Amino acid sequence: QVQLVESGGGLVQPGESLRLSCAASGMIFRVNTMGWYRQAPGKEREFVARITDGGITYTNSVKGRFTVSRDNAKNTVYLQMNSLKVDDTAVYYCNAAIRRYSSIDVFENYWGQGTQVTVSS
């Protein structure tokens, strides 16, 4: 079994910062792409950021404010969120493409259960 667990969410005021973490554990041979999505109340889930061998990608609304990074030895991805806005309020979900077996070249997409980020004055 593979599990992704997010942490670091909370309640902050506009302009403050948070750092989210997501650790993958379980039956893992190799982790490829890792990234973040978010879902605000009444809206569909949207892409936020991802990091892979090919580079880093952000959605336009977070460019210059958010930074995604990873620690391959720990199978962990981070999202540093600065200058937070009220519109950033959402449940943030970690996702990762994971190869479970050394003998089977198949990558599967996994999701965490989410961590709440609330930006309010």
C-alpha cells in the first residue's frame, strides 16, 4: 500500500506564510512527479504546482509567491506559500506518480487526503 500524508495547513492572516509538506510511504520503488492541487468551497479542484526531472510548473495565480521543492531521499514534496491571499483559502492536496515494483515499469497516481489552508483577517 502507498500513502501520502500532508501537513502544515492552518489559519493565517493575509500576507503571512505557510509551508506544506507531503510524505509518501509504503510500497515504493520510485517516485516520479510530485505536486499540489487545491479545492476551494464551491469550486473544482485546480492545479497549483508540480516538480519533476523536467522542471517546475506553477499556475499563474501563485507565480512569485509559492515555491515547490522536494527531498528525494525522504520521498517528500514541499510547498512554501508566501504573501498568502484570501483567495488562496482551500483544501490543498498532494499528488504523486509512483512506481511500486522494481520488476513492473508502471507509474500510478496517488492522492493525499488534504490539508486545510485558511487565509482570513
